[in-house]
Amino acid sequence: MKTKYRLAIAALGLGLLMSAAQADSGTAKEAFASGVEAFNAKRFEAAVTSFEQASATVPQSAEYQHWLGRAYGRLAEQSSWLRATELARKSCAAFERAHALDPNDVGTVEDLIEYYTEAPAFLGGGSDKAAAMKRYLEQLQQGAAQTVSVDGTTALPAR
């Protein structure tokens, strides 16, 4: 009898966990959609808030991280110099997380190239990083990409 009771509790617990995960996924999708809408309306503060929520709920989503990086970047363009430096670092970190999660996403690679080209070294930019990502993009477009880390080194893709 105790075994049946324990199995019932375990099944109930598993069902609750699955329901919570599905609810989190739905919440993240809603936050993401709200972020895209705010981004397209040039309300970048609201977009950042929505993308942060989506990314916190589903941190393994490269798409959410990529859009978060874009929103940080656009908000940085409208901010004071001091705040812009903080947002630029966050933008770079989000782009790099997105690339780590999905190294084959061309949009993320292009945004990293742009960031590395335009940002000074103290904000994570650099011509060496941009050049490495440009080579990676060329390989990616040819279908033979290797994983390129943010320091410009290459490694074989994980299989």
C-alpha cells in the first residue's frame, strides 16, 4: 500500500513539474512576443524588460538571448554615456550567450561582427574578434563552420 501511495505522490509531483514547465514556456512566449512588439515600436526599455523576463524563464533560448542583446544595444544608443557602457556590455554578453547556444545562427554572428567592429576593447569589442567572426560567418555560409570562441580560437563543432 505504501508503494502505491509513494508512486501516486511521485506521479503527482511529476505532473506538477511538467505543468509548471509548460506554464513557464507560455509565459516566456508571451514576454518574448511583447518584447518584439515593443522593439518594433522603438520602446527599447519595455523591450529589454520583456526579453529579460523571457530569457530568465527559458535561459537556453538562443533566440531570446539574441533579441535581448539587440534591445540592450538599441537602448544603449539612446542612453547617457555611463548607462550606455553598462548596456553595451550586457548586449555583448547576450549576443555571446546566443552564439554559444546556437553557433549556426547567422543573425547572431552578424550582430557579433557588428558589435566587435564598433565597440572599443574595454567594452568587449576588437578587430581580432570581428575578424574571427567574419571568418566563421564565411565558413558558416559555406556549410563548413567550426565553433569560434569569443577569444577568436576555433574548435571542432560538438557532435
